Amino acid sequence: MEDRKMSPEPVSITPKAVEEVKNIMNNKGIPEDYALRIGIKGGGCGAIGYMLGFDKLKDSDISYLHEEVPIVIEKKHVMYLMGLEVDFVEDSEERGFCFNKD
């Protein structure tokens, strides 16, 4: 994957989230040329929602490696994602990725 680095990283990922992403990539048949895509989606009343998925690098993306996890973000989404933290929660009531914005 071509590296179009950005410094500092616009999105931080907790160790627990990194562990879960690596687990998914290794156990769910994610192709090696795919990366974790972090993005935004429009919400109601002008609210922004965050999304995660796996995708190939596109010309309109920036990319970086975080603890051996390749990450891609569409350039036009970067300003909305700056300062975002991706975490993974697992307890008796919930299990999944969550997003914390400072």
C-alpha cells in the first residue's frame, strides 16, 4: 500500500481497538491489500456519525500505519476526524467499537 502520510495522526486508536482490528483482519478473511477505513457519515439534523470498515486505498485518501494496522481516511473527512479516538468496549452490556471526540 502506498503511504501518503499525515503527521500527526488525525485519529488515535486505543490498544484494545488495535487488538480487535488485528483479530478481525486475521480471522475474517480481510484481503491483505485492504486497510481500516475511518470516515464520517451524515446524520440527522446536521449531526456527524463515524464509521469503520475495510477498504482499498483510493486516490482521494491519506494513509498511515498505526501499530501495524494500515489506516485510510478520505482527505475531505480529515478535518472532521481530527482528535477522534477509536476504542473497543467489551463488557456484560455491550461489545463494539466506540468513538470519543475531544
